[in-house]
Amino acid sequence: MKNLLRAFSLKKKFVFLFLFSPITLLSQWQIMSPYPGLGKDDAIAFSIGKHGFLTTGNNGGFQESNFVFRYSVDENSWLKLNDFPGPARQYAGRFVINDLAYIVGGIEPNGTILKDVWEYTASSDSWKKLNDFPGAPRWSMAAFAVLGNGYLGTGTNGVGFFKDFWRYNPKDDTWTQLPDFGGHERRESAFFTIGEKAYVGLGYSVDQNANKTIYSDFYSFQVLTSTWKAIDTFPGGELEYAEGIGNSSVGMVIGGINESNQFSKEVYILNENEHWIKTSDSPIGPIKGSSTFSIENHLYSVSGIKEDYQRTNSLMRFTSEILQNNLFIYPNPTDGLLVVKGKPKTTLVVTDVVGKTFMQILIPEEGVVAVEMTQKGWFWISELENPKKSLSVLVR
């Protein structure tokens, strides 16, 4: 292989190192407690502290669209809260700023397109209506929050498609129009944030001649300069109704449907170097229109439509490998093969339970190496320059 890498060992008890091309990562999915309501799709989900929230959406008749459920990470259980006081809807936008959640727009069951804005305070389980969104009413938009501001754009009004983008300032309840989205206008995009950068891609649009285009492009958004930049094309192909979610280190895209109306079960991770990595498939199979939220080192996917077109109330939790200081190790425990991902050109130290050094690993420019662990037991991996913060791994 062209990009063979060197590893050096003090005891020579490990052998190896090679790059995966394309890289496929093993990760841990868990099926958690389903929410106590009817299955739905195109709902919104968000997290505040150690709780996830689910509301709006379509269960086939919108009977429970205004229900609000709260998920407790510590108890793995759901609690029904006060209903959302706005009109029933699906395809709304949402973001969270300083422990306050915001819902924007969407479409009512009767086809009315909305531009209203609602603020939710979790500590009092209360809602407040704010000034309307000043752009065109819309649904199926991209929305996220970064550095104390909300951002919203793209979407559709059922006739045309949008690419305008807006910033929301919660301090004075105002919106400012920004440069347009970097790609074509669209709806049903996947979007997420990684730290202080946002990403938007996929989705579809229909032109004046009724020609439909499904996209595989993806763009990063730098909030400090309000600029868009194309990144690597999504490796899962053209998709609509895929869902995205991110945290401080990674972004994830799950499910969706392609131009042949085939549902996808694939899951991809975007790392901080803006490279796509395939990871474990959805544990409930192909799905579209799910909702997502993140809490600590976990990414959650809830609700959606399965390939038999049945709506689900399932909750899945994805452990984004092991996240700490941008260092990933997986699978963990391992039967021998261990994938290590970290900051390029960083030296890592592998030690045993008594602190004896067995090996040093140099992370290459690609950021990922694979290690064949030939000795069983517990080991710790840390950065050479930051040994106090380490990750443990069990070799079985």
C-alpha cells in the first residue's frame, strides 16, 4: 500500500500500522427507551443540559404534533411536558442558545406555511412567542446555533426553493440577512455544527420544468466571516431526508433516501479535518426524516420513517467512539484491531496498568491509523505532550 506508516515500539509487542482507504470505523449504537407517543417523522429535537426534547412532527394525523417529551440521560426515560402552544406543524427549524430553545416556521396540516418564532425555557417548561422571522415563510430549512446566535436558511414554500441565510440575535430578538448559502437553493438538507463551524449539504430542489435534483454536495460555514466553502462531496451519494447532528468534535449524517426512492441505513462521520468516514449502520435499518440531538459524547437519533413506511418512536444512541481532546479509539473493547484517530503529527504513548510504556504512535497527516494489539489487558493511550489526559482501552 502506498501510504504505509511506521510505528515504533520499545518492547516490540505490537505490530503494524496502515491506513484504511476508504476508512470504515466501528462504533457503538445502543437502542434506548422509545418515547411514549406515536411514531412520527419530520419533528424537531434539541438538547438542553442532560435532557433531550422532542416536539412537533407528523404521526400520520398530527394528533400529537404539539406534544413535548423530555428524555433524561441519567434515567433513560421520557416525561411528557406541557404542550407546545403554537399551531401543529412539521418541518420546522430549531436551534438552542444559552439553554433556550427556539422553534421557527414549518408547515401546518392544512398547508399554511409559517414564519412564527417561539422560545422555550426548560427550567420553567414554558413557551413565549417572539417576533416573526422576517424572511419568507418556509419549511424544511437548515437551522443551527453557533457562538450565541441562531442561523436559519434554505427551505421551501411549496412553490419555490430558497438559499437565503439569516442570523438571529436573541439579545434584541432581531434577524439580519447574511450572504446566501454557498450551494444551490434546496430543502431537506442535512446540517450540523462541529464546535464553532457549521455544515450544510444534501437535500433537493425542483426547477421550473419540474426537474428534480438531489444533491451530494456539502459546505462549511464560518460564522465569524459569514462565508461558505465547499468541502468533500458526501460519500453516501445524493440524498434527501437525511438527518445531521454534531458536537464539539464530529458531525454525523444518518439515513435518507436517494433518487430511486431507496432508503439508506448508512451513517457517516465528518471529522474536524473535514474528511468523511463511514461508521456503523443504523441499528434499526434504513430510515428517513428522523430527528437528532447531542448530549455530552453521545449523538441521538429519534423517530422517523422506516423503509416499510411505518413511523417509529425508537431512540438510538451513538457513542462517537471515545471523545476526549480530539482523540478517538475504537472499537472499545477490542479483540485486537484498534483504530486510533487524533490530531495529525501528534505522538501518542501506550502504557499498561502499571504505567510501563509499550509503544509510541505517530499520527500521520491523514489523522487515522490502525493498530493490531497482540497483548491482552488494559492499556492507556495519551498524548506525549499531555500525559495527564488519557483514554483507556481493553484488549480481550
